[in-house]
Amino acid sequence: KAAPVVKLGRTKAPYCLAEYVWIDADGVTRSKTRVVHNKKSVTLKDLSSWNFDGSSTGQAPGDDSEVIIKPVRVFPDPFRGAPHVLVLTECVDPKGMPIPTNTRRLANSYFLKAPKEEPWFGIEQEYTLFKDGHPLGWPKASARSFGGPTTQLGFPGAQGPYYCSAGADTSFGREVVEEHMIKCLEAGINVSGTNGEVMPGQWEYQVGPCVGIEAGDHLWMARYILDRVCEIHGVSASLKPKPIPGDWNGAGCHTNYSTKKMRELRNGYKKAILPAIDRLASKHAEHIAAYGEGNDERLTGKHETASIDKFSYGVADRGASVRIPNQTASAGKGYLEDRRPASNMDPYVVTGLIFKTCTLEATKKS
């Protein structure tokens, strides 16, 4: 078990540690520490841009490897404690233009076009905890099988008792989940809950409601904090949409969406939500292409998913592409849930595209 990060006290010479976090070419967070001297605290305006070796993260060639990281949001550091901070950054070139892996800039440009729509997102991040090549709670096997030593040989009991369970024989990794939730809350991330999922070793946390670009910012930092907590506990969190093949649930990142009209307009269900769903249906292929790699292994029409090839929606239907909550249908207003995004989706891409399809394109036509 790795040693926990020691919370640092203040010294006579004031300083703050700023952990600069960015997203690499594979959609994984990276970070490095900057010491900010002679500061008792820092805000976003106190933090200058920095750089890293992009040739080591798949984001630049070796002969021109410098990638600039520009701070965009600051969170309290739950590992080191006050006054230290986590700094979410976006990757740009020396001219300040977004590099190809920077998906935040485009998403934010969509949200800035219609801020009065007040887009809210609630994102349900599923993930699977692994240790020594197998999910937590799964039988260990050291014998080599065809396909290599990381092929899962043993299986736990069938799905059913693990979802939202309690007990040493059904719930695996709760200490990681609890610590992650507390650390996110200490960092000011808008986490609204957690629960055990259908497959053993699989969990979920929810981020939101968040407005516009805040949703992607909070989810990315929550992912970073999860990796840091897993590091302490000697496990890893997989965002693979189908971590175990066969009759086991995959992992998604269901994205709940609403605008002010959907939430507040009288009969917003028929006037705003259903038309938005029609637009999602018309752009099904475009959205599927942007909703995460390996999603075809998950969206099979089984295990609480819709088929990847056909768009569908329904009230309280977890086998549909888009679910309409019972409360929304009965109240005549509320939100929709897009159940297609995979667990490894880029929240900037997904939230930006949903807003563009459901709202911006409707505004253009009206």
C-alpha cells in the first residue's frame, strides 16, 4: 500500500503548491507540481501558464515538444490541504491556440453562444476497480491461459446481488469509493452521490448538476482525484466500456441534460424535451462516433443498453438510448438522460455536442 500524501503545514516563508493537471493524448490526466513562493494563497489570476514535454505524452513531436498548459480553474487540494491547490489547465501551442487534444476550447465556445439557456448537466461516471489484473472481488488465478497472463480465468457469482450492496461478499473497494467522494467534496467538486454497480468491482459517482463547461471541468478533476486515491490504495480504476467480456454489464457515463426551458417552461416536456430528443435521433451516428472508444462492445441491446445501431427513447426505459424520467413525464418538465456515452467518453466533447444538437441548432431554426 502506497504511503498517503502528508498534509503540509505553513512555514515562515509563505508558499503554495499548485498541482497543474492536464489531459494527455490518450484521455488520461497528468500533473506536475509548481511551487508558488511568497504567497499565502493563490487564485486563478495568480497562476501563470507553464509547459511540459509533449513528446512524452503523445501531444507533440520531439523536435518541437513544448506544450503550454494554461490554467482555467482552481480547486482546493484535498491531498496537501490548504493553502495548496489543484489547477486544471488546457493545452495550447505557443500562440495560445488549442492543440488537437484540447477539446475544452470548442465546447466552451458552444456554451458561450447561448448562456441564457442555462444548460445543466449531471454525469454518472461508472468505473471498475482492478488489482493485479482482475477486478476487485473476482477470483485470482496465476496460471497462464491463451491470450496472456492478464486474461481473467475465474468468475464470481452471477450479477444480481452487487448493485447498491453492502457486505464483504458483495461490495468490493468501498474504502476507495468513500475516500474519493470525500476528497472530491473537499476539493469543491459538485459530487452528488455514489453507488455500487451491477458488476462486482464496478462503481459509480455522479457529478452535477453543473452549468455548461463546469461539468467537464469537475468531471475531469474528479477523474484525476480518483486516480490519486487509487494510487494510495494500490488499485487502478478502469474506464473501459466493457472491461470483462460476456454476460457482464459494461460501464457507461450517462449524461443528464436540461435547459431552463426544459426545467421551467409549462409543458416543457412536449415543447422542449421531446423536440430535443428528435434532434438527438437525427444525429445518432454523429453522437455515437463521439461518445467513447469501444462503445460497440457495450451498446448491444443487453445489460441495460440500447443497440448502437438504432436510436430509441422511452419513459423510465433503461434499455433505451435516451431515458425520460417518470417524474419528468408526469410533471411535464424536467430533464432527459442520454444513456449512450461510454465510461471513457470525453465530457467536453459530449456536453458540448449535446448542447449544440439539442439547443443551439434549435435556436438557429427558430
